[in-house]
Amino acid sequence: MALDLLIKNGTVIDGSGGPRYRADVGVKDGRIVEIGRIRAPAERTVDAEGLIVAPGFIDGHTHMDAQVAWDPLGSCSCWHGVTTVVMGNCGFALAPCKPADREWFARCLTAVEDIPTEAMLAGIDWTWETFPEYLAKVESLPKGLNYGMYIGHSALRMYAMGKRALEETATEDDLKVMAHAVEEAVRCGAMGFSTSRATTHTTPDGTPVASRIADWHEIDVLVGAMAKLDAGIFQVGPDISGGAAQRTFLDRMRRVALETGRPIMFGMLATKQGVEPNPWDYQLRWMDETVALGGRAWGQATTRSINAVFSLKSYLPFDVLPAWKEIRALPLAEQKARLRDPEVRRRLIADEALMKPKGSELQGGGAATTDPRKPDYDNLFPMLDVDWDDPSVGDLSRRQNKHPVEIIIDLCLENDNRVFVQPLVNETPADVLGLLQHPRTLATFSDSGAHVCQEMGSSLQTHLLSYWVRKRQQFSLEQAVRMLTFDNASAWELPDRGLVRTGYAADLVVFDEQRIRPRLPSVEQDLPGGARRLVQKADGIAATIVNGAVALENGEWTGAVAGRVLKGSLAA
Ligand SMILES: [Zn+2]
């Protein structure tokens, strides 16, 4: 039998956590058909001598819902070995949506997720109304990656209730409409139902997003609709605004888990922000106890801090100040000329004293960049490299005996692509490690497709492999690959992905274990309509294969669009 694709001479790390072995991998019709010393001819051969052959990485927490309409590649996730993403998280989705509400939906996504409205209006051929119609649309789009999707609560509530969704408790009739839509979505292929209780999720008017207006009875009814089908995952953007608020949220989530039996998932984040934050392992104990009582729960962890990202080409913390506003409106070259002028610098530094002080409120990447407080300069780091050992702006200021603002200006002038990161949560690497080591947490949560100029989570996979495996040696490569593949495939119940096994889908990533690492991010203007976003690529990945087609070779897209929509269990 002639193969479509042969990956020769590689070292297989199969995703199970088991030890590596040398073998060729043969692919036919999108599936792995042979593993061993393969003699069959193949239409195409990839030489993996000295390289690792692993299952493609799976990221269960993205917001690619809009981007999938204009970016067949699925960047930036595609550059980090990802072959499958799940979108529609945290209740944000583009379906169901009535035609008259499209622009409002787009504006809400701009407000919460920093996806530019102009990119959405220019880049989306918005033909759907219901969830099944959106799913069919995504099926028809050319895709470099595989996509799973949730039906999102904020979208659903707006669809069922119109503007009342932003203010009122649902009536019994509203609940019927919503429960029916959840059932219809799960039957036709939704991975489940998502919502948000996160205080950082607000509309363009600063009011809570629709899902946050819902009472817990509404959550019970909608997750109950999935329970009747015995299918679907419940994903939630958690409330981590304070210790008591988080505990109340977790208590109520436990009831949902126990009453419905549906797997529930939410971001487990260690935070020192907010009002009297709970210890980082509080959520882990909650998860173990919930499972002991009979519930099913997963924690979504990421692999490092989640940061507000600043740069000259995007946001700086000082943009709203009067002297800064004037300069920031100028073209980049003129800004740089003005930033070199000592008189201008003096004014810019003096203006910083006017900034609002940092209170106890928890800011997400949105507010932290658009409504910034006076920075804690010991918690603001220039990214000089990707090893996460850079000195803070505070350190540099003391060392050079210069005002922190002057340090930032100097670093921006030295390299106008320089980014600065301000950890919002997961500030302490040891806490992140503790979260990742727990058997019920998943290495996921890139938020890819969202916060396009505010955060940069898409590199979580290459960061795990370069930082936690190679530099810190806290996981074996086999363990880390399993975390990115089989563990996530299991949690999202993807039956034939996440392992290198005959019969499995040929989603594969071929990489150099000594070289794999994220590159420094930069700000590019590559969204529809020319809007800007952060772009981060990686080194050390030779090939990424999706459903048997080589999608990327040395980081370059081949033009292959073999990605599919992955459906939940009732439609798969
Ligand atoms: Zn999210």
C-alpha cells in the first residue's frame, strides 16, 4: 500500500506518557496506518532524524470564533505545535445571533476580548443565525487546524432575551428557549455550554456581560439540558475577584457538578490580586473534594503568568495621560523623535505622577491595558528574552539611577518591538508548577484569538517544553507531551486524537527537543482592515501535520487546509 505521508527516522513520544522509541510513522487518508520500520513507498516523506514525533497539541481554551472566518492558519496557536483548538469559551460566541445584533456582538467581543470590531466586520461573512448554522459555516471554511466549539451563554441569552439579557432575570419562557437551543447545539456537535461569572468580563458600557446577569437557577436549567442528554461539558470563566466571592462561586459550582454529573471546567489561576485572595491551592482541594463527592471537574491551567502586554506599537501604561496622549497620536517615527527630546521626556515623566494608584481590584488583560493604574515597577518586566529571568523595570531603575518611565522609554527606543509584561495572575512560577502538577489540571488556556494586543498566551505549549522541561527539568518530555495531547483529548472526549497510534487521526508535530522555544512576540498589523495584534512564533518545530496533511514546515504555512470541525459525542 502506498502511503500519503511517511515520517522517517524520528523518535516517537506517543502522548501516553510512556517512554520514547525510534520508529517511522506512516499516514494514509488522514490516519496513522503504520508505525515501525516502514518499507512502503510514500507520496511524501518527512525526514525526522534527530527529531521528536508527537501527537499534535490540543488547546481547549481559545477564542478563535471570529478569527476562524479570516485566518485559515489558526495563528498564533498553529506556530506552537497546536493542531486542535476549542473555541466559544467563557460564554462568548458568535452564535446564536440575530442579524440585527451582529454589530453589538462584535462590540462586546471587542470590549471583553480585544478582538477589533473593524476586523470582525471586515473579515466575517456573517451568514448564520443559529448555532447549527454557525457550525455548518465553520465546517465550510478552509481551516489549517481542527476546531471544536461551545454554545456560549452570553450569545444565547442575547439571542433569547434581546436587550433584557443585560439587565433581567430570565422568565420561564426565556429558559425554555435557551434550554432548547443548548440541547439543539449539543445534539448537532457542540462540545458543551460555556458561561462566565468573571468580574473582568464587561460590555462596552462597562456593565456585566449577559451571562453574569443570569442567576444560578438559569445555570442549573441550562447545564441540566445537557444532563438530560448525558452529553456536553460545562465551561466557566470563574469569579476570582476575591476570597469570599471565589468561595461562593466554587460552592455553587460544586452543586452544579453534583446535580448534573456533567464535567465542569474552569481556569485555575493563582492570584495575589483581588480582595483577600485564597491560597493558590484552594481550588485544587475544591476539585479533589468535588470529585470525591461524585462530581467531575477539571482545572484549566496555563504554563506561566498571564500578563498584560505593553509596547510602543500597542498600549503603554501611560497612554491616557495628557502629555502622552499628544505624542501617542503621532506616527511611530515621530513618536520616537519626540521621545528622544529631553524636554518632552521631562514632561512625560512628570505626568506619570498623575496616574491612578493601584487598588485591590482584580484587573484582567483588558482593563490593565485600557484603564491602567500606576504600574508596580517591580512587577513590570521588559521581555529581553523568553527565559523569564529578566530584571524588572524597578530593578533597572535602581541600577541605572533613572526614573522607571525613562527606563521604559529607553528600552522602546532601543527596539520598537520590545514588549513589557505585567503579570496579572500566576505571578509566582512555583504556584504555576503546583497547578500544572495536579492530575486534574489541564495544560491549556491560551485564550488564542482574544486579547490580541493585550496578552500573549498562545505560546503556552512551547513555553512548557522549553522552560518547564528543558530549563527547569520539572517534567520529562514524555510527561509534558502527554499533558498537551492525551490528557486534553481525554478531557474533551476526542476519541481518536492525542496519541500516536494506528487508527488515530494523523495530527502530529515534529520538533527538536533541544531547540523548541517561543520567539519574542512583536506587534504586527495583519488583521482584516489592518488592525494590529501581538504575534509570537516559535523555533524548533520542523513540521505540523493536521489530518495527514503537512500544514506547517519550519513555521511556514504550506497552504494545506485539512482541519475539520470536531464534534461532541452525540454528533461525532
Ligand atoms: Zn476565555
